[in-house]
Amino acid sequence: MCVLVPLYSCFLENPGSSPPVTATTTSYQGYDGHCTCNVNVRDVPTSSLFPSSTSSATCTPDEAMKLKLQQLEAIVNNKIQDILTDNSALKQQVAALQQQVTQVQGISSELQCARATAVSIGNDVTNLLNHVLISNSTIQQRHCIPVIMFSVNGSNTSLPRDCLEVYARNHTRPGLYEVQPDQSPVTFKAWCEDGWTVLQRHIDNSVDFASKYWDDYLMGFSDPRNSNFWLGLEHMHYISAQNNYTLRINMTGYTGKQYWAQYEDFTVDSEVNNFSLTVSNYTGNYKDGFANSTGDFETGDHGHSNCIDKTSGGWWVVRCVPFDTNLNNMIPMTSQQTRICLRWAGRCMSSSVMKIIPTSSLSYL
């Protein structure tokens, strides 16, 4: 059976012509294994072959098979060409995608560089701000000391309980701030520095700590703005009773060396128990000056150990160790009395500052 094939060639020869005539078909159609070819005769006299320019001839089965193979070959070639065209288009798309990936990688690299630059700039700005804050703090301590009074509708219920709460309310300048701890019946002014509540500052003899008695140490004395002062045992008790506090003591030796001692647990008991001191978990760069001084607070007019006389100033005493530790009394350290100093674990100090802060805040301040 032959099939319809448009525009393929069927070769017919006319033996009677010289040379033999070849005709090109426009179509062929088969039946029962025979082909009838419709031909167009070109470039030869039609009378030498057929009576008209279009005629028919019979193709053999081999010729029909040859024509069919030509058809299949043409179809395959067309498919190959389509595949090659599609493959070329895909290659172009892949090249375009690779170019986009390269551009994205370049942008990512630029972003990483910009991020690193931003972090560096941020660190520089932070360091600069810290420097400015420290400089401002120093200037404010010397020239402009704030005294902040907190009050809401005439009520003191919103007062900060300690200097950390003052600091949390964005009052970061060192100065006097009004506070009222839990259970405290009165408000009072505390000297605050970066969240720390300062208990004592003793830097010279402008205030005579040694001449003070029990009532003086009970409620505190001197103005913190004049450098030397004592906050007051009653205030220390109410502050330390409301939370777990860390005590920090900064001292300066006569050679200029800086000493420090820190206790992660600090408590001052009530007056009923003579404001007994409890400290633990010591760290520092010298000795534990409170190893023998964590007992009752005594003054020259109040105490039972006879270790503190009327010229020694008030301090905590567990057992009487002469010249061991007392940061409230400047005494001679030599028989010639050429050096007057504070005592810390037997060492002579020229100044001291005692301050406390809630222990839980040390991790983020």
C-alpha cells in the first residue's frame, strides 16, 4: 500500500526519448502494491513523453519504499533541527542564568563588605559615645551635679528603690537621687554612679569620720557633693534587705597603686542586731580585708568589744585585730606618725569608695 507523499520525486524514464526524460512528481497514490505518479514535465517537450504537462505513471514497490524512507528522513531531520534549535535556546538561557548568578554573587559580596563596614562603623561610634559619656560624666562631677527628686501626684510610691532603678529610668549622670527602698519608712538621697549606690567615700581628712558617733553613722553624714560622706547604716540595711547585692570597694595606696575588693553577697542587718555585716564570695587584687571584720558595727559610744574607742570612728568588728581593717578612720601607721592612712588588711590606703549593686545586674552592666 502506498501513501500520499507531497512534493517528493519519482524518477520515470521514457525509453523512446533521447536522452531519457526524468519527471518530478507532485504526488503519488498507491493501491494494491502499485503506485500511480502524477508528474510535471519540465524542460522537455511534453509531446515526447506525455500528451500534456501533467500525467501519471506507475511506480514500483521499491520506488515507493524509497519515497517513504525519504519522507521519514525528512521528518527526522526536521526533528533534529528543532532539537538543535531548542538546545541553542536552552544554552542561551543557561548563559543568561549564569550571568545573573554571577551578578547576584557580586551583589552578595558587596552586601557582606557593606555589613562588615557598618559593624566597624558601629563599633567606632559606640567607642566614641562611651568616650563622650565618660568625659561628660567627669565634667558633670566637677561642675554640674544633679539632684533629682522623683514624685508623682505628690506620692512617693513610684520612687526608685536603689540607684540601679534610677539608672534604668535613663538617669545616667552621677549625682544625688531620691530613693526609697522596700520597707523604708522614709525617702533619702543616695549618690548614684552608673547604677551603683555609693555607701562611703573617704578620700581625705576634710570630714572627720573618727569623731562621729552612733547616731551619725546610723543616719549618715556629710554631703556627697563634697567628696567625703557616709550613707547611713539604716539606709544600707533597707537597701540590702530587698535584694542580693554585690559590694565593691575601690582603694588607692600611697604609691598610687589601685586596689579593689568585691563580695557577691552583701547584707547589713537591722539596728536590733547592731547592723551586723555579712559578706561572702570575695575576689580582689590584695587580701580579704573583711576576713576579721564581719560582725557588729561599733562606735566609740556604742559597742561591747572595746576595740573601737572614741577616736577610732565606726566600723564592723568580729574580733579586735589592731590596725587590721577600718576605712572610716585615718590613723598613724608608724611610731613616728609620719603617715596617716586608712587600713585594709593591714595595708595603708589613702582613699576608699564603697558601693553596692544588685548582683543579677553585673552580667549586663
